[in-house]
Amino acid sequence: MKRSEAIRRLPSVYAEIIELLDAGADETTIAERLDVEPATVPALVLVARAKLDRLLSPGPGGPAGGAPFGAPGAGGPAVDGGLSDDAS
């Protein structure tokens, strides 16, 4: 799948973030365009990039189908609130 097609498949807020980043927008500009606090922009960017990467990667959850991003078995980062049994 082409990157432009993957961007079109993203939820609109994440597509807009990717397009703003591609245009060279900084966090302040992104926050203003989305009408959010600047402190939230890094997390939104992280999610937008992860969703885009997921669409572009082959395998489950990628363009061929499978589990959506964040679903069990979808791969990607695990989120357990820091309660992992294997703490170092």
C-alpha cells in the first residue's frame, strides 16, 4: 500500500497530524490546528505514526488485514501500565 493511501485510511485527526508533520509543522502549530494543548501533541504524534506504520507493515493488522492496531495479537507496543512481572 502506498503511503498516501495509508494516510487516507487513518482517522481524520491522525491523518491531519501526519500531513502537518510532512509539511514541517512544529508542535505549537499542530496544537493550534487541532485545538488541543501543546503538551498532548507528542502523544498524538506517537499514535498517528504507530497507526500509519501499522497500515504500511505487512502481516497481521497491516494492509492484508488481521487484527487492528492495539488489538490482542496485533503486535506493536504492549501497554500494561508499568505492572509487568519482569521489572528490572
